[in-house]
Amino acid sequence: MPAQKTREPITVVIADDHRSFGEALEVALDNEQDLRVIEVVTDGQSAIDTASKEHPDIILMDLQMPGVDGIEATRRIHDETVGTAVIILSGQEDEVSLARAIQAGARGYLKKTEAVVGLADAIRRAYRGEPLHTSAEVEASLRRLRRRRAQDGNLAQRIERLTPRELEILQRMADGDAPEKIATDLGMSKHTLRTHTQNVLTKLGVHSKLDAIVAAIRYGKVRTANITPEELEAQDALDGE
């Protein structure tokens, strides 16, 4: 009687900027007889290089990594490497991130807190070409992503409507200057400063100074902020007195 052919294990690469997490996951997955972790890498570019060289069946990809992030690495692996499926594995579940991952070519999106048995099952399903999410879940996430991008486009237009003085005020806030110092340095009363600040919030359609500063940083109108959210909240409270 001929010997039964042994099926090759599903090969897996883990890409996570925390090597200790990746190695712990490697140990856990190696207990699954049909899975074999062949490499743990700690950045997106290494994941791309390993995919090109080793052609693993599955890559577990963290979203937040130095250099090339998980979404961009997924996009490049999907475009350049045949036969490798990517599963996004992240600390926070986020429908917009799910949509971005699917658009980049990922087979699905799982939280790092997923039990190993659930993750192993997801790897097997992805290997078989099965979706990890229902079409309704994916479509709902894509709708939210399209809505978010439309909102971002509107915000970019609103940012351009801010005057040089309003941008100067936002920069001073981002630098951590107190309202009294900003008003004195710019030769205006605290009441006038408060009016300028409210005009900024109205123009941007946001509800707090922190939201306004984050938006201005995002679109390159303000340098990276040195002030903490707690300090901004304290300034908001003082301005309301």
C-alpha cells in the first residue's frame, strides 16, 4: 500500500514592530500542526522583502510600523507577490482601517486580542481563499471610508479659509502659550482673542481647540504641537470663565 502523502504546512510570516509579541505569536502558532511560522519581521519594508524572497502563504501584518506602514506594505505585497495573502492584525479594531486594508488587498482584519484558535482558523480560511468578513460588513466599512474621505476633503478646503492671523493664533496655541501671553504678544484683548478662536472653530466645523490644532497640523499649516490635550482642555475652561 503506497504511503499517504503528507500535506505541506501553511507558511506564515509575522510582521509586527514589537518583536516580543511576534515571537510569542510564533510560539503559539507553531503548536498548530498545519501552520509554520517561517519569519518574524519588525517593519513594513522587511515584510515586503520577505514576501518577495520567501513567498509565504500568509502574512500577519500590524498596521502601525516604522517606515512603510501596514497598509502600504499590504498594497505592495498584493501588487507584487503572487500567492501571498495578508491578514491585518492590529491592537485596535477600526472600520475605516478595515476598509483601507481591504482596498489595499488584505484578506481581512483581526484584533491582536483574537484567541490563537480563532487566528489559526482565520489563517486557514485566508489560505483557502475565503473572505474573513461578510460582504455586508465590508460594504458598510467602505461606505464609512468614502464618507470620511469626503469629510477630509471638505476640511482641507476649510483650512484654506483661515486667515494668517488665525493660523498664527493656532500656532501659538500649539506651542503651548497661554491665552494671556498670546493676546499680549499679538496686541489684542483676551476677548478679541476669544472671538478669533471661535471664528476658527466655526470655519473648521470643529468643537475644540485641540481638534482645530490637529486639523491644522495634518494639513501642514501648524508645526507639531508641544502642548498636551489636558493643557488645551484647561485653556478651554479658562476661556469660558
